[in-house]
Amino acid sequence: MTLRAAAESRDHRERLGTLSEARRGDRERRAGSSLCGSAAAVLLLSPHVRGAAQRSPTLGRERAAPQQGDGGAVREQAAAESLGAQSAARGPRRGGLRSLADPRSGLRRSFSMKIFKCYFKHTLQQKVFILFLTLWLLSLLKLLNVRRLFPQKDIYLVEYSLSTSPFVRNRYTHVKDEVRYEVNCSGIYEQEPLEIGKTLEIRRRDIIDLEDDDVVAMTSDCDIYQTLRGYAQKLVSKEEKSFPIAYSLVVHKDAIMVERLIHAIYNQHNIYCIHYDRKAPDSFKVAMNNLAKCFSNIFIASKLEAVEYAHISRLQADLNCLSDLLKSSVQWKYVINLCGQDFPLKSNFELVSELKKLNGANMLETVKPPNSKLERFTYHHELRRVPYEYVKLPVRTNVSKEAPPHNIQIFVGSAYFVLSQAFVKYIFNNSVIQDFFAWSKDTYSPDEHFWATLIRVPGIPGEISRSAQDVSDLQSKTRLVKWNYYEGFFYPGCTGSHLRSVCIYGAAELRWLIKDGHWFANKFDSKVDPILIKCLAEKLEEQQRDWITLSSEKLFMDRNLTTTS
């Protein structure tokens, strides 16, 4: 009796366990159907989630054989067998389950097929839901001002009233970020800490200057442009008018920097040639053409080159402008070549006074070549596209060059010059110079030895003897360039930044630049320090007014002395 009761009790417990497992399976199937029909089905797209689901016993993955002593696993297996037997006895169930040889496999496969069908049935709905959710989040972030969550640098607009930058069009951005500093240029010149500190704060912001399209718009109406920039207010003395200067500008980018340079050096009695790179952006070309149209004494070079770095095309661009300037009706005394990142350090009145002191001589750098530069002109170079570079460069070959023609001795210097008109006429009408130019075509950076060598050629106007001492870049007043490896020795450290070892000047160098004694300097960049360019232009205008005032007073005093005597 006891054994029978125990057996009945055991059978009763097994039936209860089987029923419990069956109910649990129904709940899981209902949960799976609900999951498939809801947005949570997106989770099934994840391979990790699918893998976990496939490993679940409810999705048909065969479980490992129960280990000895694992009572829970034994009971689950027994319950599944009992449920399978009951299913087989009842026949096919609603929901598509059918009797198979292995009832457990039938249950799991049927449920897997249900999930499989549901996944493909609702894929489009899931994609639409994800897209809708993404757009909703983006709209919410925009309403909440995403910059609060992801802070950005503030901006500084160099010329807000003329800019068409998106930062200006989006007024909410401008109101929040654009900060105007009333910088006192006299304080910058005197190196007052407060004013220098303002420039440093500006440089920590994203500096937004006028784009080429802005310059195109600004120069589209010449009358408005000239009034805007105050060209009619430029002061000039009689001494300046009697000593016109020619300029050759070889440029290729940043139209606003070229525009500011021209404004700083412009006078009605001077003459200006602009050579822009044929590869330059169309908007830059239009801006240069607009500038030329607005002034009768500014013109575009008649022949334009596709200028490559350190290539003969750079030298040819200057020669094209020099040739055109010789044909001009303006009887200029000296010609000065500039690039877009140059800026004057002297007013026009001071520059004329300095040029008169040359008395027909020329001003440029010319030194004996160091060993490090000999291979530039002793080997044949070919223009090639260099790996990891965006430009073509002259590359040295193993082919040695023949000696320079006519026993010319090579000297080196820079591409910058101040040349008399007599010198320029001579080089265009001398076969020795023409032969030397042809010989230089396959050298590296020929403009850095061409002019330095010509000035030493016997018989050339303004000749410097070959035996004469070197004229270094610090002695030549044509250009003040600060090299990082000489900082602290020949000049103070750079307060801006560096590009290819050359300092891009900062505002703290304003006083040093003006006091150094050079006529022009390189490099300037408004995106590095816009305040320096603004203050330098302001100081030059101030000096021009002061010198003309002094000149007028001196002339008045001289006339009085002549009258009384």
C-alpha cells in the first residue's frame, strides 16, 4: 500500500511538473509573438540577441545531455517528453504544431519558424520605426540646442559687415558666438598686457575671414568698393608722385589678403601687375579681375602660368609681369615683387625716401651657396607628383648638369627683389641672361638663385662685384622673414605660428616689425592673427599722415627762409 501511494504521489508530481512546463512554454510563445509584433522586435536584428535566442531551449536548440546529479535538468527533460507524448495523443494543435517523431523537436522547430516568419514580415516596419526614431531624436536635439551637449569653439568674424559666411546667415549662431573686441592698436604697439591678452583670446576662437566670394561681391561695384575702403582719402606728397613704383604680385589664394595688401601699397601714380595662378579657384580669379577693373593702374598679367612650387614657373610668372610693366606708360623707378602673404612695414613716403638712397643700385639677397644647396643646380630635376603631397615638385635625378653658360658664377638668395628699371630692361635684352634662364629651367627653385646670380654678372646695371661681401637676408631690406631655427639668435621668438619653418607673425611682434628696418615682411595670415594685420595697416596710415605733415611743414619753413633771405 505504501509503495503504491508513493508511486501515485510521484506520478502526480510529474503530471504537475509537465503541466507547469507546458504553461511556461505557452507564456514564452505568447511573449515571442508579442515581441515580434512590437517595436522591441528590432532587438532580433542584433546577431548577439539572435545567437542567445537560438541557444534558448524554447527556440529549438538541443540542450546538452543532463549531467548526473542535475535534478532540474532531468525534470525538464521528463516534462518535455511527457508534453510531447500528450501532444502526439491529441494530434495537431492550433498554431500549426504537428506531431513528429520527436515531439520536443516539433515544438521548438515550430516556434523557430514562427519567429523566422515574423522577422521577415516586420523588417520594413522595423526600418521605418528606426528612421522615425532617429529623426525624432535629431529634432529634439536641435530644439534643445545641441551645442549645450557638445560645446563648440566660439568664433571671431574679422569683417562681420561684409561676410556672407553661414555663421552670419544663421543669426542665432552669431548672437551666441561672435564676440567683438575693441582692440587698441596703440596699446598693441606699446605691448600693453591687456591689449595683447585680447588678441590671444581672439586667437583661441575660430577666426572667420572673408571668403573669395565675399571679395567678389565687395568689388562688383567699383564706386561703392572704393568708398568703402577709403581710397579717396589716401594722402600723397609731391615727392611720392615724382617717384612712381611698380609692383609685381604673384598670388594664388586668399583674395581678401591680396585685397588688403593692395590697399596698403596703393597710390594713384604707381603701377601694379597681378599674376594669378591658372590653377587658382574661379572665385579667386573673378575677385582679382574685379580689383583690376576698379583701378586704371592695376592690370592682370598678359600671360598666366600654372605655377608649381620651387619650379621655373614661379620665376616665369614674375618675368611675365616685368615684361608687361616695361610696356606701361608709367615711368616707374623701381619694381618690387610681392606675394599674397606679404605686407609692407613702411609707408609709401618712407619707402620712396629709402629707394632714392639706392641711387640706381638694387636691393636683394646674394650670398655664396652653402654645400647644402649645391645639388639644387648641379643635378637635373624633373617635375613629378610626390607621394603624400598634393602638388608637383621638382625631383632630383642622378643626371649631373653642365656648368652654367658664359662662365657665370652661381650665388643664392631669395625670390624677393627690388630692381631698378634699368636692370629690368637689361635682362630682357641680353643674350647672356637669356641663356642663363634657359639653363636654370631644370634646377630646383631657380628664383632663389636667378636674381642673386644676375646681380653679380659683370656690366649689369647696379652690379655687385663677385668679390664683394655677401648680402644676407638680414642685410637686404626687401623682406623680413623669421626662420624658427634663428629665433632667439637673430630675432625674438615667433608669437604666432609656423609654416614650413617660417613664422606667421602674431600681434605681439607689431613693434618689432616696424622698428626692424625692413621694407616688407612675410608671412601674415588673418586666420592666425587678424589683429596684427589691422593694426599694422593702421600704423602705416598714421605714419603716412605724420611724414606728409612734417614734409609740408619743412617745405613751408624752407620757403619762408628763402623769402626772408
